[in-house]
Amino acid sequence: MNIKVKTWGKESSIRFENKNVIKEINIQEDFMSPKSECIQIMFSNKESSGIIEISRAEFDKLMNSVKPRLDAFKFKIMR
């Protein structure tokens, strides 16, 4: 997984790029508060590590934009 981040400092923008390996994926379910459900992607390498949290709405939007294009990559979606 390649992570690219651009953020603004006091005087200019700062770009950060890092290659990591996905170590684990968790799905946080909450039956009492379904709006707080999220997917966590944990990654790390020798120099850095982190967690990317994606809400259910963000995941649905991502899947809706990616699904039609998967045929171009010849992936098989498990149903």
C-alpha cells in the first residue's frame, strides 16, 4: 500500500509518501450505535505505522465507485 499525504505548514505545503504493508483489517460493529461503525486498516513498515478508519458511508461510496471498474482489472468479486 502506498500512502501519499499533502498537508499545509505555516508557509508552504508538505508532501509525505510512504510504502507500507497492510497487517490487519478490523470491522468495528456497534449494535447500539450503528452510525459509529467503521472499518480499520492497520499498516506498518520499519519506519512507520498507522490506522486508517473508514466510516460505513465512506466505505459504501468507495465500493460504489470501484465496483464498476473491477472488470478492467479482471478481479472476481466474491458474493
